[in-house]
Amino acid sequence: MSQKTKELREIAKYNSQQVKYYEKQKKRQKVDASEYLTQMRNPDNVVEFDNLNTYFFTDIGTVHAVDGCSFDIPKGKTVGVVGESGCGKSVTSLSLMRLVSGPTGQIVDGAIRFDDGERVVDIAKLPIKQMQQLRGNKIAMIFQEPMTSMNPVFTIGRQIDEVIKLHNPEMDKKAVKTRSIEMLEMVGIARPEGIYDSYPHQLSGGMRQRAMIAMSLSCDPQLIIADEPTTALDVTIQAQILDLLRDLKDKINTSIMLITHDLGVVAEMADYVVVMYAGRIIEKGTAIDIYENPKHPYTIGLIASRPVLGKEVDRLYSIPGNVPNPIDMPDCCYFRDRCDRPCETCGGEYPDLIQLSDTHFVACHLYNGGEQE
Ligand SMILES: Nc1ncnc2c1ncn2[C@@H]1O[C@H](COP(=O)(O)OP(=O)(O)OP(=O)(O)O)[C@@H](O)[C@H]1O
Ligand SMILES: [Mg+2]
């Protein structure tokens, strides 16, 4: 047996043991409430990610999809999570929903504290049964392609009715329908009665996304997760849906976690921005910190690569190079090989997150005794 095959066998064996261990933890029947009941570090937050580590234990190696991420989602605010494809944005949100694709995908460390309005739980340790009660109830999710999350055989109205009935068992049929129609009106549907009786496939993409948003809001969630909510739509409809989300944000005082690779979208919507690269947070701050004073060369590159209306460019700028292989990350800064301002210390350990102001953090050697500006 070659050395390589032997190594792969060992990795596969080790990883299948890991998976078994975490699955067993999850399947425990009796979990004492003291394991998952907790306190927020700051009661103004609805979510606190605290050193979240989510890995995929595959046969060829371990993917550190989310590798020690910490950030907060304050109540009533929108937090944008940005970064190139594959940097761990979706896995972060799926961890929060406890929907990471198992059994290979597992939350292996850290806490996800969530204030559901009555108590604070650590979602990372919450028994799945209780998690199911939070999903679609206290935490709603808007997906990229609403067709996949709606049931094609029921009318839009019936699907929204069901959500409302589930959360308001005391309401009679008529009141439920009135509420559903109100929800459709709230998301800017001009002919709510007609849409109420339509099936998902009868609607256009934009209309479907509106109906989907109505459905997710009808349970009055504490938090809405929107993962690339407009990517599948054409540009005009995208703008309309963003307007809608912005408008709703003021109306309903819910927090939004907005995931996108489009910094333009985040600029319009977010109060805070988290920039991810290869499973780690490389910069975070208020939207103003990030747009007016970006520090990490990666953030600066992302901002430069976003298309700006009215600005003529021959070719859209994109950051050269690729994200390193997630199974085999270097021991130094993951962005080093693509960076246009590498300094001597960049070959050393992965940089810590350095605090630049009350709100602004960056993980880059340039600001840690490396070359100064
Ligand atoms: N089921 C899986 N098995 C193994 N690796 C996975 C799995 N799902 C995701 N990954 C890996 O986890 C990392 C993070 O993926 P994630 O889907 O969070 O990226 P993303 O930032 O949402 O990207 P995109 O912008 O393309 O949606 C990637 O390296 C990806 O290959
Ligand atoms: Mg994604």
C-alpha cells in the first residue's frame, strides 16, 4: 500500500470516528437544561456567535468551513456577511439553524447564543427537538430560490395560513385569512386576494420571493436570515426586493442576517458588516467602518471589485488568485499569496483579530507591528 493510500485510510478512519462521536452527542435523549441555557454577553444582541467552529469530516480530510468566528447580531439591526464563494457564509447561517448537512458536517466548538425573547439558549448545544421549535418560528429563513422552499401543490394562501395558524391557534379561519392577506399586502403585493389563491408556479420569481418573505414574517420572528435573497432574480427585481427588505426592517424591528457576495447590496442595507475569508473573519465593523475606512487588503479588494453604476470600466477588477484548498490551509495568513501588500511578518502565525476602534476589528499583520501605513 502506498504512503498516500495509507494516509487517506487513516484520515477516513479518524474522521468517521469523529462523526460518530458528534452524532452520538446529538442523539442523547436526556440533556440537562443547564447545558444549553445561558446568558447574553450583551442583552442588546439577539445572536452572539462565540468562537464558532463548524467542520466537515470528509474522507479526504477535514474542511474547517467555519474556523473560530465571533460576531454579534444586535436587536433590530442588519448584519451583512460578505466574502467570496466558499468562504463559509452559508455554513455560518446553517450552523445557526442547526441545518449543517450531516453527518459529515458538525459544529465542533463554540457557542451560538440566541435570545428568543423569553430565554437565552446556546443553539450549538440545543437538543434538535427544541431547535425545531425555533426554526421558522423565532428564526425565519429566506432562501435564494423560493420555489424550493414552497410546496408546489398548495396555494400561497394556504401555506401562509398554516404558518399563522400554527403560531396563533386561537384565531379562527376568517381571521387567519385576513392576516395572510395583510402579510401579502405588507410585502408590496398589489393584488393580495388573487395571489392568495395562486399556486407558487403561477407567480414570477420576484412575486414568489415576496410571498416567501410574507410567509417567513408571518410568525413574527426575532431574526431573519436571508442567504443571497436576490441572486436568482433579475436586476430590477433585485432592487425592488432590497427596497422591500429595507422598508420591512423599519416596520418590524426584526434583526436581519444578510448573506451575500455583493458588497453593493450590503452597503445599502447593513448596519454592521462581517467580512469572511476561508472560514475566518478577517474584518468586521459598522458599515461606515468597512466602506469608508476598509483596512484589510482583502476588504479593499472586494470593494474595488464591486461594480458601480455609471462608472465605465474596461474590465471588472477581481482579486487575483484563489482561496486556498480548504483541506490544506497554510500555517500563516490565508490571504498572503493573494495580497498586494505582504509584509515580513505575514509568513508567521495567522494574525489575531486586532481592535482598531470600539467597533472596528481587523486580522492583518499590517496593523500589528508590520508595515504601517
Ligand atoms: N457538505 C459539505 N461537505 C464538505 N464541504 C462542504 C460542504 N458544504 C460546504 N462545504 C465547504 O465549506 C466551505 C464553506 O462553504 P459555504 O457554503 O459556507 O460557502 P459560502 O461562503 O456560502 O459560498 P457561496 O457564496 O458560494 O454560497 C467551502 O469550502 C465548502 O466547500
Ligand atoms: Mg452560500
